[in-house]
Amino acid sequence: MTNEEIDRKLATECMGWTRHTLRSGDWWCQNSKQDFKEIQCKDWSPSTNIAQAFECLDKLEAYVNMMMWSYPDTKKYRVQIYSGDYETDRHKILSDAESDTPAMAICLAILAAIEKGKPDAV
């Protein structure tokens, strides 16, 4: 999957946005109406923008948490998204992803968690 495909999937499946072409270019909007009050973002690229990757994670935080590890020897980042309490071992891992950048690792973990659906109570 390319960065653009990942970004598009996160915009539609995680953020609930649709893409619209306006005079000023393409914009991601909250719903199908082309109303400037509902415009969310023009330059959407969470796969390369860590702040936007965390925006996606914020959408899931109502029912999940995240842990990230970095491995200096391999220059890789690993992200686990889980529900429940990790410290008391009452948790369920929903996704586990690894990538060369933290933003991409977060995005891949979010997409994997979305594919599994909303977690059951732990």
C-alpha cells in the first residue's frame, strides 16, 4: 500500500472524511456537504506527518491505548494498539505494526486495529 493509499484510508475510515475539489484545491471534509465550516484538512499525510498520525490515534482513544518502541540498532519503530490496562496485564492487543518511521508505524497499527473492529471489553 502506498503512502497516498494509507493517507486516504485513514481519512475515510478513521476520521470519517470525504474528499472534495474546491477552487482552492482538494480538501478533506467532515461529510459530503461542501461547506467551509466542515472543511478539515487540505494537506493530509499522516503516513509522513507525526502530528496527523496522532490525530488519527485520538479518534480511537475512546477505546484504545498505544505503546511505541524504537530499536536503534535496526532503526525501526514498533507500535502496539491495545484495549484494557497494560500494567495489570488485563489488556487485549488489537494490532502490532513496525516501520522505519514513527508516523508510518502508528498509521499501520491504526489501520490494522480498524480492520479488527471495535474491541470487546477486557
